[in-house]
Amino acid sequence: MPPQARALVPLIVPALLVGVGASLLLLALSWVAERIQITLWERLPDALGVSGTSAWWIFGTLTVVGVVVGVVVWAVPGHAGPDPATTGLIDPPLPVRVLPGLALAVVIGLAGGVSLGPENPITAINIALAYTLGMRAMPRTNAVLWVSLAAAGTVGALFGTPVAAALILSEVSMGDDPRPLWDRLFAPLVAAGAGALTTVLVAHPTFRIDVPPYPGARLIDVVSAVVISTGAAVVALGAVYAFPFVHRAFRQLGQLGHPVLMVGVGGLVLGALGALGGHLTLFKGLDEMKELTEHAGEHGAGNLLLLAVVKLVALVVAGTCGFRGGRIFPAVFVGVALGMFAHAVVGAVPVSLAITCAVLGVLLATTRQGWLSLFTAAVVVSDLALLPVLCVAALPAWLVVTGRGSLDLAPLRGVD
């Protein structure tokens, strides 16, 4: 066996353990959040004889959720980690002492209808645990190894495939490593595969939405794809530019009073936005985008644009006022709504093409990660016939977003 292979074999078992553990923790926190969500939005309103989708229930619940998360941020020992607006998907390990508060804050936010996904905090928790336990078990290993294993395992579990982890890690610097790419990705891919397989076997997740299949490439489709992807990127860049200003406003509010006031006001604003946009603009957005496409005939162009704008504004507010969560999943909902809007305006554009290109543009602007954006857009519709058109549509959209910020205050960085 070559020396390179002998160096990789000992990493297989740790990678499998980290991948499975990352998936199980994700599933456990998601399960708890879902149970609380059912209580808040179904059982409690039914017991009171009201509708859980009514405007006043949405407003009141999100306001209360904001206050509760604010209390967690303020009162739980170790608090709930750093300012979430300054964190990315893959960051250096957090101290273990902040993990209970972070887990509690993200569960309450997910259950309470906040427009954020689980990806950032779940990845941070898994990285911290893998790093702490891994360095104790194998103290001579490089710390970067445990970060990459946990990140890959979590991303694989979130997307249900190791491909997503490979694409994301290929865009992130993980230190100065002269080895070939596949040697560097070998152990993370094992972790990603284990995490993805665990999630698939336990929860059977799927990103795919049910829309008519793409009828086949036409020259005019290339023009449509470029216009939609670039237009969606421009719309999302509005949120990117607004992000630091909204964040500064909430920070000033927190300095004037208390973290509970800051996050509580954020919850109140989210409640008002939710009352305006309706229940489809709540939560992380994956189930909601499937519901949106299943009842596409019930939504006109104006309503689709309203849903996209409300969700995008809610994403900015939730990401800046102190709620814990990620921005990728809600951004996908924004892209789906914008794509359906484009199809509603110009019916000759296939809806599958419009949705994938809009998702691509929104994710390019909000994440500035090309492979992640391309992969997610392709997975949403899962039609390989769209891939060549998507690759072309990504290029002008990337020219619009490159060199600009993303939907956070953290630079695009790796773990050195």
C-alpha cells in the first residue's frame, strides 16, 4: 500500500464516527424543534379555538419567541455564542460552554417560525464537539482535520448527499496542505457520506420540488436564464447591502437597553412581516417552498413578488437582530418565489428553468459560493437537462456579485 494510502486509512473510523454523530445531532435538534413547532402553531391555537395561520397569532407568537430567545442570549451561562451576523457556515471551533445556549436558541427560533435555517449553528456545534473530543482522543492530529470532518458531516447530513460537502470544502481554505485535492477531501468525504446516509435512512429528506419537467434547451432559454439569474442576484444584493445597516441599528438598540429588547423587537418586526406575508414566509422555508409550488395556481404574480420580498426582508431582520440560524435555506425559498414570479410574468419561460435560475442568482449573491449555489439550484428541481443552461446563467450573475459582500458580516474565509 502506498504511503499516501496508509496515511488515509486511520482516518476512516474517526470520519465515520464524526459523520454519523453530526447527522444524529442535527436530527435530534430538528426533532425537538418540530415537536415545539407543532405545539406552538397547531395544538395551542386549536386549544384556544383560533387559527395558527392568522395574522395576529403570527405576530404575537414571533414577538414572544423574540423575547424568549433574547432571554436565552442574556441569561444562559456561556450565552449563545458570538453575534450570529458575524459567523459563516464554517468557522473555527467555539468553546464548549456556549453550546447549550446556542442549541437552545436555535431550537426556539426554528420552532417559533423565524426565517433562518439550522445550518450555521448546527455546523458550529458539531465542529466544537468534534474538535474537543477529537483532540482529546488523538492529540497529535491537526485541529483542521476535526473542523473539516465535522463541517463535511454536517453539510452532508443537511443536504442528504456528500456532494454538497465536497463542493463547499473545495471553496474554503482549510490551511496550508500540499496534498492532492482528493487526498485532502478523502476523510471529509467519508464523514459527509456517513452523515448523508444516516440522515437519508432516518429522515428521508428531499430538497426537490414538484414542478413540470424542463421541456428541453432552446436558444431563447439561455437569454431567459441569464436575465433571471442576474435579476435575482441584483434583488438579493439589495439585502446584502442592507444587512450591515440593519445590524448596526439593532446593535444600537441593544446598547440602549438590553439583549432581550434587541431580539424582542426583532421578533416583533418578524411578526409584522409574517402577518403581512402569511405563514408561507415563516420558518426555514423548505416545507413552505414545496407548499408554494404545489399550489402555484393560487398565487398571482403580485403575491409571489410579495412573498419573495417579505421573506428576504425577514431574512435580513432575523440575521441581524440576534436570532441564531443560517441564511441558505430561507434564501432558497426567496429564489423559488422569484422564479415563480418570473414565470407568472412571462409564461413562455418554463417554470423549472425560472426557479432554478432564480435560486442560483439569489444564492450567488447571498453566499458568494459558486459551487454551493449551482448545486443547490440543480437539486431543487433535479433535472439534469437544466445543468448546461445553469452553468451559462451562473457566469453573468457571478460578474454581478463577485467582489461584493455576502449576507453576513464575516469575510469568506477558511480555518487556518
